[in-house]
Amino acid sequence: MSAPNLRLGVNVDHVATLRNARGGFYPDPCRAAHEAIMAGADSITAHLREDRRHIRDEDVERLKRQILTPLNFEMAATAEMVAIATRIRPHAACLVPEKREERTTEGGLDVIGGAETLRPVIEELRDAGIRVSLFVEPEPAVLDIAFALGAPVVELHTGAYAEASFAGDTERLAREAARLYRAAEHGAALGLEIHAGHGLTEENVALVAAIPQVAELNIGHSLIATAIFVGLPEAVRAMRDEMERGRSRIGG
Ligand code: PXP
């Protein structure tokens, strides 16, 4: 089979994390979205969490208004989030589990226990013209249920694979990569579009990118982390220049 183009969705949540650390207006996640698009991002992802710890309601509104590139709205399957999504109408919505106390999305959706909640949410979003994906563990049985629930897309949780890569555990890495391969193959055979994400970095992305059925990767934290080091020298130089400019006024 020939592999589809592999799209990159850039998650701008952690630009908002940095902004919120000071409670001010910068760095602006919308500006980050523009920069990401200029650099080749195919879509922009933002997760409006229940506690609004990073992205805020007005960020989602501005992203939808200001960017022409598809917006992937990550959300919990709650009435509040469904109301926001159906009002803003992003291109896509990715349903994720959400616990207040977690630092990031820690596991895939419970598609069995949560089926009765998920089914009407998927329907409502679909009826609003939003492409729905379910963030799930890379297990064939889970994909069967995702498919039965009527979702056209699944995003495979790459967290366990990423953990293995961070730990330098090559055996576990091979096992987790194989799990992703199997799940992608199974999901695509059902007719699901396959996305993947969570914990992907420049060091571990290649194996996931090599899974032929994967059509899209959603990546956030490592991109923003790398951007610090790629951008810091330029930022320091620009600051130095401005300091010199100010200084040169003395006695001038
Ligand atoms: N995909 C989903 C569904 C997520 O919840 C997240 C984390 O917000 C990501 C992808 C991106 O993960 P990371 O920030 O680790 O790249």
C-alpha cells in the first residue's frame, strides 16, 4: 500500500502555559499558531481543559477566527465542552479523558465504561459538522468499540511508547512500537483514520512516522521545549541590541 501524507498538528497549549505563569498576554498561542503554520504545520491543536490551566475560551475563539488552517479542538466529553465546540465549530474535535489532578492526559478514553456518554457526544459533534476523533489506547479491541461508537478517526495514545523511549528501554520500546503498528493496521482495516500523539519528540518520532496507516501526528510539549533552545540565542541577541540602542542615548 502507498502511505498517505503524514500531517503534523501542532499543539499550542504550552505557549499558553507559559503566558499564564505570569498572568499576562504573552506569549500568545495564536501567534504561535501562525508561526507554526508558516513553518509547515498542517493543523493547530488546542485543549480547553475544565480548569483552563493553559488554553482559555477566548484563545479557542481567536484561533478559530484567525487561522485558516484546520483547528483540532481537544475536549472532554462533557456538556460544557460540547456546547463550546458546537458554537465555535472547529474542523475537528478530539475527545480525551480528563482528570483535574493529572498533569497531562494520562491514558486513552475508557470506551467501554464511557460508551453511553461518548455515543451521544460523538453524534452531536458529527451533526455539527465536526470531525470527531477518540484518543485511545493502541489496542484492537478498543478500536473495535471506537468504530462501533461511530467515530471516523482515532488518535492512538503514544504515551507508553514515549515513556519507553525516555527510559532508554529498547525491549519495551520495541513492544510498544509493535503495539502501535498492530493497532494502526487493525484500525485502518476497520475504515478508521489513524492519528497518533503524546510524548513524541525528535528522538522518538521516526518509528511512529514509519507506521504507514498513520495519517497525522499531534505534537506539543517537545516542540515548545525545543523552541526555547532554538530561539533563545536570537532572543538574547535582540535584547542585547535593544539595550545597546538605549545605552547609546546617554550623553548623546
Ligand atoms: N494528543 C492528545 C490527544 C493530547 O492530549 C496531547 C497532550 O495534550 C497530545 C496529543 C500532545 O502531547 P505532547 O504535548 O506530549 O506532544
